[in-house]
Amino acid sequence: MADDVAVVMTPALDTWMLLLAAVGATYFWRGLAVPLSSRIDPESRVFEWMTCVTYALLAGLMSRMIVLPFGDLAATPLHDRIIAVGIGLAAFFVGRRNLLLGVGAGTSAFILLTFTQWGF
């Protein structure tokens, strides 16, 4: 047989190939969406359904992060997470639905509550 040349994959090369594949897949669908976007009616029932499903998935993921977290977040008390979410929601609505204000207030409250637990 002829000399077979084996391609040796290194962790760095695997990471770059994975990143390039993700970028390619993302831009493929974005590129496909550009010509199709003029045909989509944002007021249609299908688009409304997709929006509802998206919000439901987001609410489910947020609920899971608050009630059943994993990793370092699991080490924090449940009441700290709930208080931080409450403060973030209150700031969001008081700030006339300013997302940056809500996220910033909730994150700041969580950090403050966490540091208070550690005695800083």
C-alpha cells in the first residue's frame, strides 16, 4: 500500500474546527433568512406561535436557573436568587421596561447578597 498520511487532530485544532463549523452554520441560516424575510408576515399566526414558544423556552430556562441551578450557582441560597430576580423585575418595570436597568439591578442585588453571605 502507499504511505497513508494520518491527520492528527490536536485539541487546539479541534476547537478551531468546531468554532468554524458553528460560524458557518450560523451564517448559512442568516444568509438564507435574508431573501426569505420579505415573504414572512410578522403578524401571521405561525409567527405569533413561534414567538410564544420562544418566550416559553426562555421562561423555562430562567426558572430552571433559579429553582434548580447547577455548578457554582447551586451553592447560593434559593432565597438570594429569588430576591435578586424580584429586584431585577421591579427595576425593569419601574424603569419603564428598561432591560439594561433590570438586568443590572438584579445582577447587582445578587452580587451584594452573595458577598453578604460570605461576610465581605
